[in-house]
Amino acid sequence: MRSSAKSLVLDLLSAAPQGELSVRGLVKAAALFDIAENSVRVALARLRAVDLVESTERGVYTLGDAASSLNRHVTSWRDVERQCRKWDGAWIAVHTSGLGRSDRSALRRRERALRLLGFRELEKGLEVRPDNLKGGIDAIRTRLHELGLESDAVVFRATHFDEALDARALSLWDADALVDIYRDMRTSLEAELDRNVGRDVDAAARESFLLGGAAIRQIVFDPLLPAPIVDVAERKAFVDVMRKFDRVGQAAWSRFLEQSGAFDIPGASDRPKMHGPTDLSGVDREEAGVGAASRWGS
């Protein structure tokens, strides 16, 4: 998937030390993906108009207030296994039948929030997921609202499904396909780590962005199903390799952006190291009214 100028700007700013980069650095990075300087400047203007980015001083940009909720969700990818707890067989359900469907933007935000947290439609107007995430119903309800679900949506814990309904709920996810994805992504990441040795800075930065982006999209949208629905060990092995790949991406992007002059802003010499950004153009950020969602590291 080719990154757009808007997506790239959001991803780079969410990865930057203290969230700031110069226009010069953004332009240099965009050139890696054949994105023209004018496209970057137009993207900055449009993102600024909807509060997704803001200028801290002339020629220097940071993420805007509208970028916070989704950014927090996605940057938690490295700790996904810690977000899970042992499953007792109960479900979390969201009743959406009473919510409107005429506001297409609200509908997209709602659907995106539900998918980001692994919900699937059990009945028309009823979405469910296993209750295996830490914090339980209260934490899930809060996260759903932060990600775009309407505040009047009914979110509740469901137990004691009959055998047929429980079996239908369990079938909502293709667990075998998920395990295949974990294995394939892990193999691709390991192969890229081997190829990365000796690569020039530009190539290393570009490839870490593209493959890392695909891997993190998978983690971000993963339903985090519990055992015995899915092989949790395979998911953990995939995420563990992605953490190693993350460190390589951090180093590559730090070198690239230092050479590009991205940190030529006041106080840059005292800033922490650049974290490698990752392409998350598959996340509908602008339509949702929330901002950039990708940063490697914490």
C-alpha cells in the first residue's frame, strides 16, 4: 500500500522526538516514497485546517489535539499481550440498533471503533467479543467511546449464552487464518532482518516503514482473541519478532532523519532518539476526526 502525503506526515510526526519535525525533514522522508515536496506542504496545510497538526514555530510541526485518542491506541501495540487476561467464557456486547445510520461519518467512526477492539456482529445490531481484555467492561466502554463509538451506545457484559449461540459467537473469527497470518508475518520480518544487514540508510528506512507498517496494522486490528479460540503462542511469537524489527527501524530512521536535517530546530540536540515510524495508512484517521496513529516505541 502506497502511503499518501497526509498519512506519511501523520506517521512521521507521531514518531518524532517530542512530536516535532521540521518541514525539511518531512520533505526528505516523503522523497523516499516518491511524494513531491508540494504534496507535503499541501498535506500540512489541510491537516492543520482540521487540527490534526499544528505549527510550534515557523517550519516546525507537531501533532494536533485531534490526534490523541487513536494515537494512544495504536502506540500500545508493543504491549498487546499484557492487555489480555484469562478468559472465563463471558462476552462483551454492544447494542447498536438504537443508533442512527444517516450520519455516515458517525457510522464510520462507530464501525472503526468496534473493529479496532475486535468486535464482530452476532445479530443485527449486536456486536460481541470475548471478555478477555484487562479492565473489563468499564475499560472497554471507555476505549470504545474514545475511539468514536457514540456515548449513548449500550455496552454490557453477556454471559450464559445457550450452546448454539455460544458456538455461533465462537465462529465469528477465522482463528486458523489468524494463525497463518501470524506465522507468515513473522517469517517475512525475520527474512527482512537478515536482508537489512549492509543496506544503505535510505533503503533500510523505506523497507522498515513498509513492512513494519503491514505488521503493526495487523497487530492494531488483531482481535486479541483468547485461548482456546486462537493459538496465543503464535501471536506472541509474531509480536516478539516485531519488537526486534522495531529496534532496527528505530536505528534506520534515526540515522536517516539526522542526515536529512529533520532535527534542525531549537533544542534538537537535547532531544531523545527518533523512533522509526510505520505506515498505518489503512487506519481511517482523518474521517474519524482523530489523528496520527503510528509510532514505534513508546
